[in-house]
Amino acid sequence: MKNIKEDNNLNMLNHSCAHLLAQAVKHLYPEAKFWVGPVVEDGFYYDIDLGNITLTEEDLPKIEKEMKKGVKSAKNIIRHEITKEEALKEFKDDPYKMDLIERMEENSVISTYTQGDFTDLCRGPHVENTKLLKYFKLTKVSGAYWKGDSNNKMLQRIYGVCFNDEESLNKFLKEMEEAKERDHRKIGKDLGIFMVSELVGKGLPLYLPNGYTLWRTLQNYITDKEVEHNYLHVHTPDLGSVELYKTSGHWEHYKDDMFPSMKLDNEEYVLRPMNCPHHMVIYGSTLHSYKDLPMRIAEIANDFRYEAAGAVKGIERARSFTQNDSHIFCTKEQIASEFKDVLNLIIEVYADFGIDIKEHEFRLSLRDPEDKKDKYFKDDDMWNTAEDALRNVLNEIGVDYFEAKGEAAFYGPKLDILIKPAVGNPVAIPTIQLDFLLPRRFDLTYIDNNGEKQTPIVIHRAIMGSLDRFIAFLLEETKGVLPTWLAPEQIRILPVSNIKHLEYAKEVEKILRSNKLRVKVDDREEKVGYKLREAMTNKIPYTLVIGDNEIENKTLTYRLYGTTEQITVSQDNFIKLIKEDIENKTVRYK
């Protein structure tokens, strides 16, 4: 879906349409007061104070009709530059605009834009005439606190989008509808994956039984994969001392994204936002020889970051989340082999989810050697060795990548794999980051083959990122149609009649459970057709219908999600086929 904010032409078009919206609202609700109306990724919005009037989706067509009058009037949009004093006088009746103006410098040159009978405070730029705003649509209305502060008044936020032609508008609206259907928050609610509660707190999702089953399956899967690749798993506290983060450097640069510190007795703690400092301490707790390296420390770890309330989004972006995290301690000579091993692990893991990672975008962030500032860790030999190693591995594995010079972190180069989801812009989930600095901050060493102390290189790597965000990604990619191995409920058994068929259904359930399958009997007093439709709505991979024939022949009749065919097999054959499905990690949502 196109990012409107990043397209200069669409940005200007949507900015102008926000003013068209405000003008229409002012015509319909003369007492309306206006805060701000910026362009966002999927269009624009305007925050408006309508007093005691509360808008609903049903009011949007009326506002659209008034906006169309503004388009038909073909008014020129005229820019004016005024002084702060003149601005204060012109907008004296709108406290929200007054707040904006009063915070400007005394000698500011302030611009306004006028179209017909409406003038708005704005930096611009705008299109020349309202007739160019023909292809628009208001998409939703919601509440928004003034300045994003819950202590302030709740304003009404109207969203919309504008394009140059009808075809582009319709295409975008179709994509928005598809995105809405794929929204993990909707799917998560429908399938009982997670919930949120204002009482618990914003950005603190609660995993329900179905969600925790999915979460645990992913945790076990990635842990087993890492064990195969010789990772050593640890478990560390969700807290850390402020001194720990001062040592790592995160306190200086990351403090604003942490939750406030807690002072107890003479100690000061914070909820940890990342796990690398804990892993550095574990490595540093014992002496190491070059023969011990590489040392791969991994953890499924809880982390906490203070995301702004407006940025919180289900489990995709939360204040509490769980990372599939690892830190590899290696020598300079081992960079290439470790980088290759991590990359192969990423390819292997994503293939199990039906994703050919090589088809996606690889961004190699490097330093810019022409940059003379103190932007990068000073060790030319280390940088050259590392960057050459990363390039060579990418070329050897045969993936297309682009080099982003000047985008490396201060402490080392990085590889991001940008996965293109079913809707929306590419997202970086797997990442590999080299770090020359952190082991020095913690004074980490190993003894080389000459008996001398050396500093190891650290490779930070994330395969799934956070389990939470990965689950959100999976739900949106599959529309909730999870493969059998991941499905919280793999089989639902429907007895046609509880009186005649429930006993055999319970017997089958017991047999399937003994085979480590996730199964449930629906013994409600409802018609089997109703229960079958509900099983399909719940996206259960296999539904078994138990009737007279199944009892008489000791067979099972199953229906696979997304099909109408009912197939009858023996118990043993059913168990065999579903186990093969699980073992093969069959993907059906493509």
C-alpha cells in the first residue's frame, strides 16, 4: 500500500484535502474549533473540537457532500504571510490555533492558506485550486486527546484520503479494506488469541489460552532450532540495575524509551528494554580461551519499552513483549562463518512458515568511509574485515542485496531483511548486527592462541524479532488460517447427536490427545451444521463429524478447512495424515 506521506505530490494533495475537510466541517458546525490536520501514511486527519456534538461513521457522507461543494466551487487556494501579532488577532476565537501561535518565535513569519470563506494556519505547500481535490474519501472518525495527553480534552479526529484520479483512490481503498480484514487486532480478538484491558494498562497485551498455545509452540520451535545450531539458552531477570545500563551506554542514549527507574533501599532498578547487557555479564563471569569461541548465548526474554500511547498497536507494537534474542561472541576470523550460520538459520526458519526469504529485500548497512565525523567506532581494520566478510557471505549464498552506506550504527555494520507483507510496507524482522563496542564497555576478553588477551566481537541477531510481533505478522499474512502445526486447536470433533455419538467422540478425543494433538469436542446441544460453520469461522484445520457410520466402522470423517469435501478414513490413517501435515509444516494460505 502506497505511503502517502512519503510521496511529495500525494502529500500536498492530502494536506490540501485536510483543509477542505475543515472548511466543510466549519460550514456544517459553525462553532467548530481546529487543532492540527497532518498528512499520515494512509492519508490525512484533522483533530476538531465540536463541543457537545459527537460524530459517528454515519455523519461522514454528510461531510463528504459538503466537501464536494467546495471542490465544485473551484476556489483558488491562496497563501498569505503574516506576523505573529496579526496571526494572534486573526485566530483569536480559536484557542487551539492560539496555542500553536503563542509557542512560535516573536519574529516568526507565519503562513496561512485561504480558500473562499475559509482560512487556516499552515506551513503548506498546497495545490492551487480546490477543483484538484476531486477524488477523496473520508475513512473513519475516532477520539483523540488534545496534544496526545490523556489529561487534556478529547477531540474528534476525522480521517480521509485523496488521490489524483478515481482509479488510484479505489485501488487504495480496496487495499485499506484488505488491511482491515487482515488486522491482527481483529483476527486476534475473533480467534481468542489476545486481549487488551485499560485496567491492566495500554500496550500490555494479555494472551488467552489459544494465544498462549500459539506463543508456546513458537517458543519451543525456535528454541529447538537454535539448539540444533549449538546455541546455549539462558534465563535472566526482567529487571536490571541502572548501573548495568550506564555501563552498556543505554542509559545515556535510551533512557527516554525505558520505564522510570525504581529506587529500593540504596539500589535503583529499571525494567529492561533489551537483553544484551545481561548476556555480556554472563560471558564476562568466566575466563575464555579462543577454543571456547564462538559462544552463542540465546534467550526467550521479556522486555519493556515505554512506547507512546498513540504508537501502541495490539501485539505488533506493545510496551511489554518477548524477544527471540541471541548474542554470539566470536573472534574477528569467525565473523564470516557466524554470519553465514545465522543467515542460513534465518532461511531455514522462514521456509518453515512458507516464506522464501531470498525473495525479499536485504539491506546491508555500512559505514561511509568519506564521513570525516566521529560517527563510527575507530578501527579501520575491523570495519574492513567485517564488511568484506558480510558481502562475501551474501554473494556466496546468492541473495540480492543493496548497500546502504552511512547507515551503519556507530559500533558496527548491520543486515536487515525487509519482508514484504500481504499488505503494507516492508518490515524488518530478521536482523544481524555486528558490535565492536559493547564487549569493550564490559571489558570482555578471551585468550588467543598466543596467550594474549583479545576483545571478542559480538553479533546481535534476531530471527523472529519479538514473538509478539511475529505472531501479529503471521495472523495478518494468513488471515488467521494458521498451518496445522501452529493452530491452537488442530481438530474439532462434532458428534451429530450427543445421545448417540458423544461417547465415541470422547473416545476419539482421548486417542488423539494421547498422540499429542490439540483437539476439542463440541458437545453443545446445537445442530451439527451450525457447529460445522462455527468451526470454519474459527479456522480449525480439521473438523471431524461423528455419526452412526463412524461408530459402526470405527472410522473418522474429516473436513479440511477451506474445503467442502468430507473424507472418511480409519483412525490410524487419520492420525498418520495429520502427523505428516504437522511434520511437513504444510502451508495452505498461499
